[in-house]
Amino acid sequence: MMERKHEKYERLIARCKALPPVPTAVAHPCDESSLRGAVEAAEMGILQPILVGRHDKIEAVAAEFKLDISRYQVVDVPHSHAAAEMAVQLAREGKAEMLMKGSLHTDELMAAVVRSATGLRTGRRISHAFIMDVPSLDRVIVVTDAAINIFPTLTDKMHIIQNAIDLVTDLGFPNPKVAILSAMETVNPDVPSTVEAAALCKMADRKQITGGILDGPLALDNAIDLTAAAIKKIDSPVAGQADILVVPDLEAGNMLAKSLSFMADADAAGIVLGARVPIILTSRADSVMTRLASCAVAALVAQARRASAGKAVSS
């Protein structure tokens, strides 16, 4: 099992090396973890960082930890709040195609992202996706939403699912299989998540959600394990082979992602979707491989959007 660890992430990172680095506004990279993450991703050819923060602080961190930032643009702003605002502005102006969180609170960055007049909102609900590398599975598993939407409505879940489908498609895997999770695989009026799962599947039938194959409600075991699905006699193209796991709420998603990380030795790269540009949210607890994988996932999404925009212009 350990021989398979990181294999899937390494393939994603390798794909980025064949592509031009993506201009990325890094908001307030004023500690070792955030600055090193940006520099390492740049050295791998994944992104071209624009470091947004207090120039003297960034230089001091670079000097202390022997990080060479001489090749990268630094945009001097007085504090973390200003760094979030400026990073978002660079994205709005098209100077950055991705955002990356530095050493500021996630809420501070996302407040600038969702601001109505100056932010990066689209018609979609903003959501988070974990791209999980579980050593025992033969594919990456996307868990959504485990970080932003606390109690998503049915409409929110429609957007969350569409964001996840578009993500997996941008990563090069069309028609992903989407399992809408609950505690059981039958519709029970006393369990709201099962009713919503059934409604979401019908929304997909009516093309309100496109690009993926949906089924639900499904319990976790029969969503990812073919034997469990067979025992329950579930006849479904999704059961046992889901690519995307849609959780009922943030608490369930957070527990699922952390269970995979701490009990199944999985890594969890993360990305925020639904904004004008992909947003990389890394944690100080992330390993180097996880940080690089988060950057690689966002870069592949940005490259796919660039290609799509080019096709639209040429047509």
C-alpha cells in the first residue's frame, strides 16, 4: 500500500511540468510555510508567483529560511487585509490566473473574494473540494464540501456538485461518477439528506447538473466499494466506483476527509471553486507533496479555463 502513496499526486504534478507556469497572486506569504510553498511550486514550474504583502517581511522570511525570491514580483502592501484585497484585484485585472493563501486567515482572504463590488464571485456558489490521494484506492477521490458551506441548501448542493464535476473534467477525467452520500442508500422521508440526494439526481436527469453521472443516496461503503454495492444489490454505474463524494454538510465532510487522512494515510490537496479563478488553500500542517498537489490541481484548472476561453474566442 505504501508504494502507492503520492503516486496519483505525482502524475498531476508531472502534467503541470509540460505546461507554462500560471501567474498566481500569493496573499501575505509572510511565514516560512506559505513562502516556501509558493517558491517550491514555482521551482517545479507549476506557477509564477506574485508575492503580495509587506516587502520587508517577505524579504526577512526569505533571508531567514534561505529562499531565493529574486526572480519573483513583490507587490508591497501594509498588512494582511490589504494583501487579500490586492491579490483579488490582480485576479480581477487578469494579472493573476490563480490565488494562493499565505499566512493570513482563510476568512480574511475569502471575505475579499466574495465582496460584491470588488470580489471574484460568479453565478455559482463558491465551494471547496478536497482531492484525496488514498493509497488503497486506484483513483483520486474528491470530497466536497468540507470547508466552506456549513449547511448547504439544495440549490447550494447543485452548485457544489457542478463545481466538482467541472474540476474533475478539467483534471482530464470526463463524465465523473458522483455519489451523493447519506447514512443509507434508500430514500427515507425522515432523513432529509436522502430526499435531497434523490432530488439532485432528478435535477441531473433534467440537465440542471451536467457533465457527470449522479446517483444517490448512497452510503459511503457502497459508494466506493464494489463488493459492498454488490452485497446490497445496488444496480448503479456509480456505486462502488465513485470519483466524487458529495457530503450532506460541512461537519460530515470534515470528518470524512480527516478520517481518510489520519486512519487511511491519505493526503488531502484542497482547492476553492466557483470563483473567477481557482483558489489554493494550504495549511501549515500540509506536507510538501500536498502543497504541491494543491497548486498542481489549481494550475490544471486554470490551464483548462484558458484553453476554453481560447476556443471561445477563435470560434
